Amino acid sequence: MKKIFFLVGLLFLSTSIVFAADDLIDVGIAKYAVLEAKKDYAPIRISPSENAQRFSHIRRGFVLYADKQNDNFYRIDLGEDKPFWIEKKYADVQAVINEKRIQKIDKIEFDEDKESYKIFIPLYIQNAYSFKEVPDGLEFNLYDVDYRNIEIKNKRGNFNIIPVKKSVLTLKYIAPALFGYDVLPHKDGLVLQIKKIPKINKKKPLKGIKAVVDPGHGGEEKGVCAFGVEEKDVNLKISKQISKALKKRGAKVYMTRKRDKYVSLHDRVLFAQEKKADILLSIHQNSLPDPKDVVNRHGVGMYYYNKQAYALASQLQTQLLKQTGFRNDGINFASFALTRPTNPVSVLVECGYLIDQNEKEKLTNKKFQKEFAKALTTGVENYLRYLVVF
């Protein structure tokens, strides 16, 4: 990120000596505060509440324009017909200005290797962006840009520029299924990376696939505690069986923890991305606020956030229900740290309810854990075979 822009912006306002930078937009001295995201995947929300729906996420160092604030949030202008919001804890004010800096994009450059498409977009400021999964592929939006004279170099894959708004570059990737995507920072802009669906061996679909198995909780985070059993221990035992089963069928497998220790949610996601995983499985056991409700609510359940992960969740659920005989607790949309990554394809598995005596007995039985792991592994294989169709 080039900081010169921010310093130039500050020259607009000598009064910044008197006022704190994030107060200037409220006292009418400047129209915009220039924000820089200070954490990777900082959430941009549709309203000023930490429980509000997430519109997008943005990487650390990328830029947003705020035109209003309250105690905890900045209101973001993305050039859309409605405002968005980011919590102050996720962004630092770098400058205050009277109008946005619309960047001119003269070209975008395509490249590819056997695993992914890479599209380089040169920028002197890393602007805000968003993704939208659509029925026929993926839309990537880059805000506050002028792309009227853009040149496309070395185009690869099925990509189109969609003219939606004059200040928003919308690049559409047309594909029947997605297998991971992200934005990567670059010293001269950004790189949009979209993974290709790998060539799957139908007889050995896991061959060459990288998987991360995440045993939920650990250390001081015990998770559910019921009947003298702690969730963190059950998660680890089942995860080890899952790892063995995946390896046996050809996958390259990594675990976020191999013993009883605390690992932060951020570090679990970062670990999966550093290993360049294709699939991330976070393993948990479920509970309820009122244990009496377990009479009606128990069983195995899947949780996903990105639409691309629904197919994986569905195949896992189908196979686990078939093999375990557990009640169907559904395929559920949920905004969890371990379901939100767009790369790798990520699912959180609630193996069962530890507060249910019957399920606890099975989930703590080594033989059942092995059978559970085999069934889940078959579900992953079926998901990969499903991708072969495309």
C-alpha cells in the first residue's frame, strides 16, 4: 500500500491539528474519512450492528471511504444506492478529504497455472471489493474506479466485464460450480484468484486433494461439557480418525491441532490458507441452551456460509445420516469463523449432541468414531465426484 496518497489527503485540512481525524466528517470540515482496514477479512455490514448481515469482507491494508460515524461504526460509501458499515475496531483513519479518489484502470492482466486463474488489477490504492456467488458463477466488484478505457491482456477462462455502475468494475466468472476464490494483495494492486475445479480420478477422488481437519476448541476452551465428557477431547479423537481415513484414500491432510491446546479462530483459518487447502472441515459436538430440548433437537448437522460449500455439506450430511442412523439436524447457513473462508471450501460439522446420552455414548466410542470418519470421508469423495460433472 502506498501511503503517499494519505499524506496528500491530509494537506487538504490544516485544521486536522485541532480536531481528531475521525471527527472531521462529523463537524462538516471534510466529506470523507479515508479508512484502512487493519485486520484481514474485516466485515463490511449492511447496518451498524455487530449482528447485522455481512455484505463483504476486506483484507488488511485495503481502503474504504467513510462519510458518517457513530460510537462504534463508520458508514461506508461504496458508490452503491445504499450505505454500508464497518466497526471502528477494524479500521484506522488515514486522511480526510473532500471527494473520493476515483482510480483509473487502464488494463487487467490474466494468468493461470494448473490450479487457478489469476487476474492482476494494477492500483495505486487497494480499493474496497466484494464477491457475490450467482447461479452461473461468481461476480467480483471493485469500487471507486474508472475502467472506461480498460485493456484486457491475455484473457483466460470464461470471464466478462459487466457494465453495472460507472464507478464499479464488475468482473464475472462464468462457471457451473466454484472451488475457492480470494483476493491477494500485490505491491502494485491486487490479484483476484479463482481456483479451477481439479481433475478428479473417479476411482480415487481424494488423490492429490489437500484437506485441513480442524478439531474445534482446545486448551482452556473446553466446548460442551456433559456426562463428564469435554467436547474438545471428543473433537480431537474424531478428527484424528477423519485424518487417517482421508490419508488412507489419498488426500494430503493437515490438522490445526494434534493435541489439547488453544488455537485462535484466526490462526485456524490462516493455517488452512497457508497449507493451500482445497477443503476445510471443522469438527464439533453440539449442545442446546436448555438440555431438556434435546428430546426434539439432536443428531448430525452441517453448517456452511458460502454457497459453493453447500454441495460439500449436502454430500457429507447424506452419507453421515446413512451410516450413523442419527437424526437429521439439517444443513444450516451460519456465519462462523470456520465457515466464512472463500478459499478453501469450508464446512463445520456438528457430529452430534453430547448432551444426548445415546449420541454421547456413540461419539465417545472408538469403533463408532472410526465408522463416522469413514462415512465422512466417503461424503468428501462423493462431493469431488459431483464436481466431475462440471
